[in-house]
Amino acid sequence: MIEDIVSLHLPVEETFRIRKNVIRHGEGKRLCVVTGIHGDELEGQYVCFLLARILNQQPELLHGSVEIYPAVNPLGIDSIQRGIPGFDLDMNRTFPGSDSGVMTEFVAKKLVADAAGADAVFDIHASNIFLTEVPQIRINELHREMLLPLARQANMDFIWIHGASTVLESTFAYSLNSIGTPCLVVEMGVGMRMTEKYGQQLTNGILHVMKTMGMWDGDVPPVSEPVLCDAEDEVIFLNASCSGMFMKTKEQGSLVKKGETVGYVFHPLRGEVLEYVTAEKSGLLFTIREYPLVEEGSLIGRILVREDMQK
């Protein structure tokens, strides 16, 4: 059943509308899948499609309610912009919102209120157009105890627990977690693209979570054991030391040794390699540059340092 969460009049006879698909069968728990907060992050669209199709094909296997929100920033998705067009604003910096605020704050308030009370929420993001991320869940350490057991069931490759000092209190996930509604932030793939493999992987993970919650009686493939990056673990950021074009030689998810090349920056006119970007320590390369044009200081990759690889 398609429901409107917010419907507001815009100039020139247009309407700002956020909609969700509620798939319900029998009694049970409630799970929400939210994506499209950033309009240039499309990986979650494929997950919404796969999940809705599976549930619609086998509704008798569902016990409870699954609510799918594919586009909570519809104007951003329509124009492939990260923020809300016309407001020069990142929607994920407007939560928890306000009933008496401007339109963006009002919308944020309605979205939080609608998802509040769910037994689990997936807030799906992609990277920007510059970087590719392995499928991962990001958790701030303030909500570690509530979220980590759930995150381990979600079939992601990587769990990154951030220190409390890096927490953004104005995000959708923080607003829900702070009121006791478990919300997992998923980051995967690259901006403005959809990755079929990652979409299927996360869909299987959501179904696995549903199965552990007693919401799903269908078959679910085994889930992978994620690599855990705790708040005190060392993460190395690789940055370009010069401007040029970047070619990666390692894929995201690769294990790299100290001194190993992950890519190089070259000068297309002179035919010269300007810099070989190498791993400062051994570990897991969980982020790699996707967009080839770089400037001095551009982020090239992130490595989780692994002590068992330092020999």
C-alpha cells in the first residue's frame, strides 16, 4: 500500500511529496528501509526494488510490516543533486526538524516521526562520485551497544565504529537512535550509480535481519562475517601529493601490504607518472578513488590497519 508521508504545495502547481510502500502481512515487528536523503546517492534504489519485489511475490512468508521509503529527497533525486535544490542545504543536516520551522525542517520532523518506533531502520547511502566504498555500516560509539548486534546480521563486509567526537547530531540516524529506534547507516558503492552485486548483498542482509527478528520465513543465504573497525583502531587516509589523473591498481576490499601501490597519478600530456600512491601500512583498503581527476590533497583511499598483516 502506497502512503504519503508529506505532501506540500510548491510554486507553479507542483507538489513536494514523500511516499512509502507499506507491505504488511499478519502480526509482527516493523522494519523501515529509507534511502534517497542525498539525491546523488542511488545505490538504495535497487535495494528498494529488490526487497519490494521479493515481499510482493511471497507475502505469506512475511510476519509484520516492512516500510520502504525510496526517495525522501525527491527533488534532489530528480535533479541528481546531493542536497535539496533551491535551499542549498544537505537534508541530512536538518534533523530532527521542527513542526514550526521552514519547509525542510518540517519535512525532517515528519520523517523522523513516521519512522520512530520501528524495530529496525536501514538508512542507505552511497559514497559520492569521487570514491567507491565497500558495503559497510557506520555506527557512532554512543549507540554501539544497541546497534552492533544488529549490524553483524546485515551481510555487510565492514563495520566502522566512529568516535563520539565525529558524531553529527543533525542526521536522520542519530535522531532515531537517540530516541531508542535502532537505525543502521549503510554506505556502499559510488555516487550516481547502482551496483547490482552490492544491492543484492544488502537485500539478503535485510532479509536475514528480518529472519532473526521473526519477520521472514523464506530462505536466506548465509551472511558474511564483517570486518570490525573499532573507534580506537587505526585508519590511514591516503591523499594525492600532486594534481593529475588517477588510475587505481587495487580494488576496494583488497588486502594491501606496506609499500604496495594502490594507484598512480599521471600527466596525460607529457606521458609521465607523477606519483605512485602506496600503502603506508598493511591493512584492508576499504575506500578507493573512483573519479580520476585529482588535485593536491585529494582523498585517494582509506586503509584499516591490521596488526596481523604487519609482518
